Amino acid sequence: MTSIAVPYEEILQRRILVIDDEEANLLLLETLLKREGYSHIHCLSDPSQAIEKLVEVDPHIILLDLMMPDIDGYQLLDSFRRQSRPDEFRPVLVLTADTTLQARRRALSLGAKDFVSKPFDVIEIALRISNLLETQILYERVQGQPSDASG
């Protein structure tokens, strides 16, 4: 995967937060991301710790499951939106087994930037993550923000 506008090495330095209550899904995504070359991967299985982790890690992208106990992905999307600065672009990629039109519309209306149904194609997920991160880097450039690629 290469990009004309953004070197792929810069994309690989971005911080990624994965939130899913299923350990198997976390392991799958972490393995996929490491295989692609990402090194700043943070996984969280307890959604109640998501805001704390968001502040601690300051991720460039969030991969989020919707169907979790106690605090679901919709509640987290709303919380993330309230935590964000007005000029901030932190994409959330929703990964869920809920394939309904209502789920897609609700997640997107709450600020998700992309929506993928489980089970997903690992190559497609890698491409979507890379595309969202490239978009974020370009957004930062337009905003005149330094491209914080360090972990």
C-alpha cells in the first residue's frame, strides 16, 4: 500500500485504539495491524475505560465494536464526540456484527467515519484504516497542525 500524498511510513506511525469486548476480536485486529506494520496499537476490552484510555493514548483512529455490555459503542461514539475539540478529526471505524440499516445510520450520525460488518475482509479493513489515517494526516496539514506521528 502506498500513497502519493502521504508516505506509508508516516501512516504506520499513527496511534490506534481498538475497543471490543471480545478478546478474540482484539487479538485478530492487533495481529492484522502488526502484520501491516503498525506499532502503536492499544487494545481495550472494557468499554467503561474507553474515555480514560482515549485521554491517555490520544489515538489518531479508533476501531470500535458497537455491541458491548454495559456501555455500547453508540454511547462511546457520543462520548468521543463530546471529548473532541471542534477542529479535531479523529476517525472512528465501526466494526460490528449488527448489519442493520438502523445501526449504520445511527453510528454514522453519532460521528463514525466508516462502518464495516463482521465478519470482515482483513485486506479491506487494512485499506480502510490506511485511507482514514491518510485523510487525517492531510486534514492536519490543511489545518496547519504538526503531523504528530510519534507514539
